Amino acid sequence: MTDAFSRPDQTRPEPPRRCAVFLDFDGTYADHGAVPAAHAEAVQAVRANGHHVLLCTGRPLAILPPELAGTFDGLVTSAGARVDIDGQTLCDERIDPETARRAVAVLEEHGAAYCLESPEAMNVPERAMDLLRTRLTSLLGSADPDSPAAAGTRMIIDALTVPDDLAGCSFAKISIWDSPTGIRELAELVGPGLRALPNSITGDAARSGELQNARIDKADGVALVARHLGIDIADTVGAGDGMNDVGMLEAVGTAIGIEGSPAPVLAPADIIVPGPSRHGLVEAFTRIGLL
């Protein structure tokens, strides 16, 4: 970790060259699905200063609020598997069909409650639909039913679909909401092609997590966008709080970590700022000269 911008009282650096900024969604840009007005305003100010700002999230397009697309210069979704910018889809990587069929067979054999995530749909086994709806609803707690967080959760619930053939689905990654078998063990049973990671939604690392395409990382999305825009990787900025952000934070020129994140997430961070509820990105953008 460098300490170039590690103290808030340091002299602010000169505004950098044209940058590409990549922001994780849950826990970084948004707080439980709700985007603070200060964050939304800061992103538009950074864009007005001539920089490109992209969302870089583990969520698929199917569960991103549609209004977000117009507030960013592009979207890196499904943990780097899909990249949309300038009206183009630069990549749309899916788990290969053989690995996908093997994964569904293992998950069914072990009675996991899971979701096959693609840009188009959130496919789930019929036996798990009620459990997933209940788990998602419970995340709301006492939240205002008219709040953005509640609307975002309802959007995920509405996106859940039971397909005719789970094994034949095309998808980018798998979210596991409940499993008697550990996530890492499930990945090993599936074999090469998938890697296990904790997720930022369920909070139960022992029984839940994600299986992602082992060939794809958020860092790949960052590199692809940088090439498309003609921006040197040294002039990229990334911000994240989850384990699926580690590759991105290691790849970018300036890495922003969020307070309270796991140690491997904070290790590559050049600066560490508070979470969305305390408008951490406003502080980060100011400290690195983007505002």
C-alpha cells in the first residue's frame, strides 16, 4: 500500500490527466441499494471535469436499476464478464456450457438454494424460489417500503425466474443463498472453471457465496475499458469494498478502499475512506484531485 494520499491534511495533488474511474455498487457507491445524493452529485461533477466514470459491479444487468445507466459513462457488470460503453457491448462472457451443466448438477445434488445470474435473468430452481424471496424480503427489516433500498430489493425479487431447463441456461456467475455444503467445496466438486468467493448480500459466509468464472475478473473489465478509451492503466481509479474487488484494486493506478472491508481488499488501497452513509467517495475524489 502506498501513502501518497493517506493523510487528509496533505496538500491536494494537481488534477490528474483524463481518468477512467470504476466504482463498485453495493457498499461503495450505494448503501443497501440506496445511492446517497452526495455520491450521485460527485460522480456527475467528476464527469463534468472530463473524466469517465463507470459502475463496476458484481451485479448482472438484470438487477441494476435502469436509471443508473444514464448516470455513468459505462457499466462493467457480472464481476467483469459484461462491459457496456458508448452504446456498445464490448464483451459478454458466460460460463462455458460444460462447466455450467456440471455446476447445476453439483448444486442440485447438494440441495443448494442458488441463482444463475445473466444479463437477462436471475434463474432459480423452483424448490428454492420461496427461500430466496423470504431471504431477500428479510434483508429489508424495518426499512421504509418506499425507500430506494426497498425498491431495489423488490427489483431483485421480481427478476427471479424458474426456467424450464436450469442446466441449459446461459449465465455469467452463480449466487448461492444457502447450501449445506461449503462454497469452496462446491467449487472443487464442479472442478476447473469456477472460483468461490463470499458475497456482499447474504452475510452468511458459511452457507452462502458466489461461484464465478475463473477466467474473468473485474480487472479484465477495467483493462478492456481503458483500451477502448485510450487511457493508460496508470490513469485508472477503482473503488470497492468486497472480495470480488481485489483484482480491480490491484490493477488500477489509484485504488480506493472502504473502511471496514476485509484485509485483502484494503491491502492494495492507496487511500481508505468511509462507506456510502458517510459519503466516502466525495472525500476520495477530493483527495486525489478529481473534484
